Amino acid sequence: MIRYRQIEAFRYVMVTGTMTGAADSMAISQPAVSRLISDLEYHLKFKLFDRVKGRLVPTQDAMRFYQGVDQFYIGFEQLEEVAQKIRTQKPSDLKICATPALSTYVFPTVVEAFQQTHPNVNLLIESLSSVDIVQRLKTHMAHIGITTAFPEVPGVEQIPWRTTAHVCAVHKSHRLAEKDIITAEDLTHEEILKILPAGFVNWQPVTKTLKQAGIEYSDRIGIQSSHTGYSMVAQNLAVAIIEPFAAPAWLTNGVVVKPFTPAIEFDYVIVRAANVPGSEAENEFIRQVQNISLPAW
């Protein structure tokens, strides 16, 4: 079994560049550091250092191993930060995540409002797939997530947030850009983006709607990210029946967004770990998300 003292010696040798420097940092003798490194190499079954012209040079295996060691120490050192926050009663960091399109639309407005009431809370924001969001919550590596609704998962609570219809996005020069409402029949013979399944989300209702309309169309371009989809529309490569949250970022890039009929709706939820009392900061952040206005297309 790897011992903590061996890892400590390895890290100090990597940081200082010498056995002597590591020994000084650890307040032990240089032979003791050498023995710790030798024992670690024996356990790992690969060499950590070469001597080149009297200098220690890490092997490629050592460099790869150090990446893991460094991550371990980052996590270990964060424990002291957590303890310090508890001692001083400083608010904990709030870790939040959302799918990329939702994070683009929701977070700027919500974060601005949240910081007015909680200026001392650090926010750690991630853009993730719905699967990764659920995994973060189940392992308590995030406090709050925003995503499309998904089948029930043990340990995760879904709070209904919005039911929102997809829109039709076209380039400003497109023949449909002046229409108030775009129908499935309007898309006859068009190149329509095919939105591929991602995580828990299946956009099958879009394909089903087009097939039920009985129109002829092409779907040679498949995408997963909404921002990728809007970028294709901005380049006038296709039209898209797509979620509306990423749209505002593209309206100044030649994209026109119109309501689409028949309506294709999806449910969106705020998610958190189940059976875990939320902090006051978490509850306030959720309240701000619930209050945000959605665009009317």
C-alpha cells in the first residue's frame, strides 16, 4: 500500500528538484527521503527519477503520476480552507451547474441578483451535460443544477421550473425570416439540423413532428450543442428547430428566431441532492432562478 509519507517525499522532490530540498522541507535526513522514494518506486513498479549529470530528472512516468498527486494535494489543501471557513463562519462556496445553453441564458441574470444579497459567497459555475450534472449532485460535488427533466434518479430531487417550446431559427436572409410563425409545412425541402441525443435528453419529438407533417427535407448535419446549432444557422447552413435559451447570444449574428407550430415542448427542472437540507444561500439562488423571466418569441 502506498503510504502518505512516500507521496509527500515524492511531491517535495518534484517541487524542490532535489533530495536535499525535499529533506529540508520535511525536516528529515536526505537518506530518509531517498529510502521513501525507493520504497515508492518498488510499490509502483516503475522508475520515478533518473540522474543526468548529477541532477535528478523525473521520468515520463513520474510526470504522469505527479498529475494525480497534485490533484490529491489540491483536494487535501481545500479541506483546510473548508475548516477555516467553518471556524470563521464564512459562507461556503456555492457550486452550481447547468447545460451550456441554460448556463448562457440563466446564470448572468441570476448571479447578478444573487450577489446583491450574498456578496460574500463564492460561486463556482460549470457547464455540463445532464448526466454529468446528476453525477455531480449524487456525489455532492455540486449544490444546484438546471437541466431538462429526466427519469427519476435515486438521490436527486427535481424541482419543476419551466415548460418551454422549441423555436425555429433561420438566417436573416432566409425566405422564412419575415414570417410571424413558422410551421412544419414551411420547412419543405429545407436543410434542417438534426439534434442528436445527449445524456438523458432525447429530442425525438422534433423528428416525430417533421415526419408527421409528411414533408420532404434534408438533415445532413447532426449537432448536440445548441450553440453549435445556432452557429450553423448564423452561417446560413441550415434552419433549426431548437431550444430558445441560447438564442439571445446569436440574435446579433444574423439569426432570426420565430415561434414554431405545432408546439414542441420540453420540461426543465432545478435539481439538487435529495434529503439534504439546503443552505440559505442555496435556497436564495433557487428562488432567483425561479423568478427569472423567459423570452417571448
